[in-house]
Amino acid sequence: MAARAHPRTNSPASGIDTRLPWWALALPALAFAVLLLLIAGPGEAHAAPGDPALAHFVERIQQTLSH
């Protein structure tokens, strides 16, 4: 006699939601970027030569973090 096959479900048996919220990835990425800016120091972080908006943005972040 053959055993019946149980249909598989996509949800975990314990009922715990395994999806991450958006901030679970955004916050570590933001923290990593801030640490890179702190390590680089005020004189070492340079933007691309043709992008003054990015250079201005990086300078503002460094000014905010240094105060």
C-alpha cells in the first residue's frame, strides 16, 4: 500500500514570518556608509570631478558629523 504524499506549503510550520522589513537592510547599509565617511576623514573623500552636487552632499555630511 502506497503512502499518501502530503502537499507542500510555502509557509513555515511555526507560523513565523521570515521576510525582512525594508529597514533591516537599509540601516546596516547606512551605518556602513557613515563608517566609511568617518574613516576617510575630511580631506580624503572626493567625488567625481564632473559631479559638484555629489561633492557638495559629501561635504555637508562631513560637516554634520564633525560638529
